[in-house]
Amino acid sequence: MENALENDIVGHIGMQKYLCTINWRNGQFIMDEPEKIEGKDLGPDPYTALLASLASCTLSTLRMYIDRKGWNIPEITIALNFYQESNPDLTTTIKRIITFPVTVDEDIKKRLLIIAEKCPVSKLLKNNIVINTLL
């Protein structure tokens, strides 16, 4: 099977609690935890990064579709959060709210809702995921 990414994402942590350096194909960024759990809040925490991936993918997918259709929707805003329930398994629900600063017809909104659900990260998160961990 061929990897989805050209290069691996490589993470590293040293002695500073929770501060991680993440290397990607074109650079580096840091991730951290909030101060309330003894991080220094120097970068996004893992949950924030996960939701940011979904936000970015959703926005890009919608922008491509809107542009292809030639619709006059100059901006899109998205807000995300999540919660978890034990019932009897752990169920995670991500709340994704998409808004536009202009009036958009209901028929177009319905179509954009379908397109948002088809963004690659949405499909990945809704799919059966297997994590193979090696040491």
C-alpha cells in the first residue's frame, strides 16, 4: 500500500514536559499542552491540531466546490469542538458549524453540507482506523 503523505510526519520530545516538535515535508511546528495541565501553551494541543485539520480540510473542500460552481460566497467560517460520552463504548461527537457572511440559498446550503461531509479528513475520521505501533 502506498502512503498518503510523501514524507513521514516526525515528532520529537525532549525534557520539557509536553513540548513536542513536529517536522513535516516543508518545515517544523511545535505542539504543547495548556498551562492548566502543566504545559506552557506554546502551541496547539493534540485535540486542537486534530480539529484544525478537519477545519482546514472542510474549508478547502468547500472553497474548491464553490469556486467550481461560480457561486458568490467570498468567505467561509467554521467553528469546531467535541465532546465524549461513555455509553457503553466511548463515543466522540465533533460539532462543526459552518457560516457565511452573505446570504446563501437553502438549496446551496444543503449541497454544501453534503460536500463538507465528503472532505477527505471527514471521511478519514468516520472510517475504521487501525493504528499499527512499532518499537
